[in-house]
Amino acid sequence: MIGKTFLEIAESIETGKFGKKVKIGITTLGSEHGIKNMVKGAELAKKEENIDVVLIGPKVDTSLEIIEAKTEEEAHKRMEELLDNKYIQGCVTMHYNFPIGVSTVGKVITPGLGKEMYLATTTGTSATHRTEAMVKNALYGIITAKAMGILKPTVGILNLDGGRQVERALKELNHNGYEMYFAESMRLDGGAIMRGNDLLCGSADVMVTDTLTGNIMMKVFSSYTTGGSYEALGYGYGPGIGKDYERVILILSRASGAPVVCNAIQYASKLAQGNLVNIAKEELEKAKKAKLDDILKSFVKENKKEDEQDMKIPQKEVVTGSIAGIDIMDLEDAVKALWKAGIYAESGMGCTGPIVLVHEEKIEFATKTLEKEGFVAKRGDIC
């Protein structure tokens, strides 16, 4: 033990990097570019970071430590054993199945300004209900960013179906006491709903999306310079995060090249050093105290249908005023809510998304009605 301690001190003096090394595993089987590609990436990571890298796979010619495994299934089994026994603090792998409730947060470099951005999420399934999943994705992105040292990560929501519902849910969570900082779109009208331009320049630290869209975005960001067959940029698809999930396992695509393999190992090292698992527990507990469960239940409850035959439509009038911030999935219900309140309204689509059209003199009353019914976020919410 004394000899090992002196060796660590000597290595620290020689390299100028102090503190205990983090040991990160990587499975080498399954890459479309072969085992050599994986080993090359691991060797690059070992040179650049204060970490030890453990290869999990067949024997190869390298100075790195090898834990032998002949198949991908065996490699994943060994990986789990090494993580649970604390022999390694994190692991990078491919084609790994997470349980429902766990999904991964990728990290990319945006081509516009070269800014780091976290995509929440890129693989796995946070929840079976899409909008509920996106709310959880936002939390997973915040957890990852905090573990990476960003104390107050900004959150943006990609302009997808369900995006406005997610925005309202996150602002309600914020209002209930869960501290959250919303990003502003680079476009003139601003707001936390992000456009394609915001993806390119990295307007938010954490970009919230559904997993399938996030997966596509990861592939584009990683390989737009190579034609798609070789992922050359970024840090991979990231760590799996979810309630009570305690393994630091990061995902790579089978198309990931050596530079991405290297970056993913570094990503894993920093997450392990940043106590990802503990931060996840703390943040999810804070969200629970801010009534996260109640907010999520509102997405999956059965919608009560109005007897539309008896609904009286107010007298038609000129509608030159518009109210934005309504999700496309809620648009028609929002119009009916205004009819019920005695306000004539029509649905429409503006350049920034769905809108409800009303007489311009009735915008104030209509907006308050929609706020009360939960179709738009209340003005004055912290953002």
C-alpha cells in the first residue's frame, strides 16, 4: 500500500496532474470500424487524461489493461460486474439496453460557435408517454451538466410536438421550487422554445428533445463532415440516467471513430469525478419535492371529453389578435375552451408555431382564460 501511494505521488509529480486516477472501462467488440479503432481511441484518452483505461474484450497488442471477453454479451456482463464491484468508476460501450426510465444525455460541439451542448436525450426511454419523457429528459440533461461542472445550466426545448406542454410543465416545476434557468432563443422573439438556428449556435447548455430526434441530431452533429459512415466529432451519446440507476454507463454508436471514442472516455471520467450518481439522486429528489409526480400524472390522465354537440359557438367576428405559446396537440381544445367562455376564436399557424386567433380587443381576457385552463404558461413565471 505504501509503495502504491509513493508510485501515485511520483506519477502526479511527473505528469503535473494530482489526485487519484479514475479507472474507466470500454468494451471493444461491436464497432463497425473494428477493434483497432476502439483501442486507438482508448490509447488517445489514456495519453490526454488523468485516467486509467481498461479494455473489455479479446486480447490485443496494447499496453492498456485487458479484461477478456469473447462476445458482446459477455463483455456487458463483465462490465456490469466491474462497475458493481467498483473496480472501474464508469464504462463506455455500444448497443447496451437500459431499463425503461433510463435514457442517455449526449454531448456535442455546435458547428456555429464551437460551443458544447448537451442533448437530452439520445438513446433509451425515459417514459412511455412522449411528453412525460421529455420533461424527465430535461432533468437528466440538467443532472449531466451539473456533474460536468456547470452550476446553472440553461435549458432550451426544441420546437417539436409537445414542446409547449413541456415548457409549461418545467415552468410549473420551477414555480414549485425546483431551480431551473431557461435559455433564450437567438431569434428575435426569444423564449425557451428553440429553433434550428439555436441548435447550430448552441443557445442552451441543455437542449431538450424526444429521444428519437435526439438520436438523429447526435448522428448529424457527429458525422456531418464525413458523410455519415464515420462519427468524427463530439463525445458520444452519453450516460444513462434515471431514478435509482447507479451505474455510470455511456453509449457510443457503432459508427463512432477513434476521436469520439477518446472523447467519450474523457466524458465518462469527468462524470465519475463529478459524482454523477449522487447528483442524480439529489436533483430527482428536489424535483419530487416540487411536485414532479403530480405534473407528470397530468400528461397521462384520461382526457374528459366535452359534449361538443351541446357546445354553443359564439357569434363569428373579425379575429386579428393572436395568442402564441400553445402546443399543436392542444390547439383545438384551446379554441373550444374560449368558445365555452363566450369568446369567438379560431386556430391558426404563425411563423413560430400554433396560434389562437381572437378579436384584438379580447386578447387580454382570452389569454387569462387560456392561462387558467393550462393551455399557456402564466405570465410572471420565473424564466
